[in-house]
Amino acid sequence: MDNKGQTSAEFILLFGGIMVVVLLAIYMYNNYLSDLSGQIESREVKQFNSQLHNLGNYFR
């Protein structure tokens, strides 16, 4: 009976450790994306949107 309790506690600790690693990875990826968005100039975004709009006109 004591082994079942130890196994359950180990699974809880393992799951908690995995959650910490996943949350850290999400946090770092979020920071990476926010830094990346600052590097894109608004001119490039407007040009891309314009090209998408022109492409959309072909399908109307």
C-alpha cells in the first residue's frame, strides 16, 4: 500500500516538473514573438496586406 502512495507522489512531482518546463517554454516563445513583431516595419505589413488584397481580387 505504501508503494502506491509513493508512486502517486512521484507522478505528481513529474507532472508538476513537466508543467513548469512547458510554462517556461511558452513564456520564452511569447517573448520571442513580441520581439520579432517589433522588427517588422509597418510598411512591410501594409505592402503584404495590399498584395493579399490584390490576390483576393482575382478570386472574386
